[in-house]
Amino acid sequence: MRLLLATCLLALLPAAPPAQSDDWGDDWDGDAWAEDRGGLAWSGFAESAGGLRFDHDEAVGRRTSLADLRLRVETDWQAAGLSLAVKGDLLYDGYEHRPAADFRELTVSGSPAGWLDFKAGRQVLTWGTGDLLFLNDLFPKDWVSFFAGREDEYLKYPQNALRLTSYNSLLNIDFVWTPVFTPDRYIRGRRFSFFSPAAGAIVAPDPPAGARRPSRQLGNGEFSLRLFRTLRGVEYAVYAHHGYFKGPSDFRDPSRPAFAPLSSIGASLRRPLFGGLWNLETAWYFSRDDRGGGNPALPNDQWRVLTGFEREWAKNFTVGLQYYLEWTQDHDQLLRNSPTPQYEPDEFRHLLTSRLTWRTLQDRLTWSLFAFVSPSDRDYYLRPAVSYRHSDHWTLAAGLNLFGGDAPHTFFAMFEDASNAYLRVRFNY
């Protein structure tokens, strides 16, 4: 890990620093800060959202899936060569019966040199080419919000990190250091139940299931690297990551699940093709504590690949298609040692997705359908939605989260009783 960190930091240094007309130290002049400072421009929205299940989930015992009152406040401040950005939510979660506050962004950013940008603080990070499929994007996700019908923005979960981006004529470099591991907001049984292989049934533990995080030591942070450039209209990228699986994945102590160590390498490209946009992405996952695949309490290594194509097939009607494959390594070893081989994933898991988007009424009314279908798991997840922009201030959105499948232990089928409808009303100011 120290070698990876040193390599990443050295890679951020340019081969030949460009001439600089400004001295970085001058940017910190207190008088300049005072002169640049002006009144803050505040914006945001107020939103009410509600959701209801179609079926009764006996494990959870409630029909409500969403009951939010939310106030978003955001602003930014630029002075002395720095930018301060604030984006925060005040939320009353009627499902949890409690208020909450969260910063989606609280960062300071700047350019200490013409070839280098930095951003430090709480932020949402994303990269890769997939549409709602993530191979090399190993930053945290909020699956609870996604399945409940909150705005898609909330699928990406913020983390405290330092991001450095270096630019030069040969290669651009992104380096992200997350000092304290931030997991996904995963399904724990509080709002949505899940399948437990140990119990052989759908469960919703009380108190909700949790997992032991890595200790807050400097050596337990996460590092992510992306090398990227565009050449003749084609976007190329190479990725590396050193950290942990984002969901509970280490069950060596069944009473105290943890997050198994993970390293990965990957690559992607994206280019225009046949009047649309084609992408290809791959990643290799190294499960550092189970390289031989013989311990069923830990994840096996995996090779993942994704390809997709998006095109506007008619005026205001766009179609996006994807094929995704997970190939679990040492699969025979996994089945041979597992106490519940009937619940283990197939060696090859296939997933197809489609996104249909139709914009009408001068882009004020948008119809969409996103579908996940797994031929290997024989399950599905459908997300039909419609949004109507009444004015610059008022927006109405509604949709469905529909899950189903043949076997309750597969990823989408386990949420069949969580299928729900939602409605959101937002006022932008």
C-alpha cells in the first residue's frame, strides 16, 4: 500500500512544470481575501416525498417505504485563489421518525499550480463509463435511498477525501485518498429486508444488521487512481484501487461481520460509434485475504466486464443498452467449501440493462424506464418514472421500483416484497 501511495504521488508530478506568472504564496494574502469576498448566493430546494409498498413485507412489518421532508441549501465562495463549496440537506425522515442533517459537499478546492487541481473535504466522487453499473467506481453508494425512490443523485454517497488532478499533454491523472473508510449505505433490515444464507430465509434483524469497519488508522485508508486522456475523440482510462469491499463481506466471525480487503485494476474506453456512444469497461477484483478462493466466508476474486451503447433513435427518444458479466474465480473451490452451496452465485453472472428516455412538451415532461434483467439469476428490477417541470420552481416526479425473480436468494428477487411506488414534489429556489 505504501508503494501504491508513493507511485501515485510521483505520478502527479509533471515532466516539466510550466512557467508560472503568479506565486502561490501571494494567493494567501489576507487583503486579497478580504477584497474578493462578496455576498453569498444561496440556492437549493424544498422537497416532500412519499412511498408505499405494494405488498406487506412480514419481516419489516410496514407498508411505508418513503416519507421525507427535505431542505437543500447550497452556496460557494471564491476568494484568494480558493473555492469553498457547501451543499447540505436538512431532512425529517418520517420512516425513521427522526430529523437528520448531512453535508453532500463541504470542500475547499484550488489550483496551486497550472497543472494541478485539488479538492479536499466531504464530496461525492464518481468515475467509470457504466450507467447505474459500477466496476471501477468503488466510491460509496446509498442503496437504501435508491430502492426507496429518492432522486438518483442520492445513489452516490459522500465521503471525506482528498482529490488531486494533474493535467499534461500526455496523460491526465486523478488520485483520491480517503483517510477513513466509508462503506455503502447497504441494506440492513431497517427499511428493506434481505436474504440471509445462514437462516435460509428473508430477514430483518432487530437491531438492524451491521458490520465492523476497519480501525481509523492511517494505514486503513483507501487509495484510488485514474489515468485518462482523450485521443482522436476516444476517451481512454486506466484505474487502480486499494481498500475494501463496500458492503459486509467478511464473515469469518459470523457474530461480527466486517469489510473484506479489496484491490482492483481496470480500464475503459468510450467513443462515438454508429451515430451513438459506445463504451467498454473491465475490472479485476483481488480479494486480498482469500487469493485461493477456498474460504467461503470471504469473497473470491472476480473479473468484471461491461459494454454499452446509447443513441437517440428518434427525436427526443434515447435508448441505452448494456451487457455486464461477473466471472467468479476458483468457483469449484467456493462450492466445495461452502456450507450453503445452493446460495452461492453462479460462476458467470450475466446482467442486461436498458434505459429508455422520451422527452415531450418541450422537455418539460420526461418519461423513462430503466430495466435490470439477469438471465443467470432469473430476476429483474424495473424503474419506470415520469417527471414534469411545471416551471423553473416546481417539479413533480413519480415512479415505481419493481423487483421479482424465481429464487429469493438472488440480488433483485430478495426485494420482491419491497416493490413500491413513490411521489416527489420539489420547489427550487
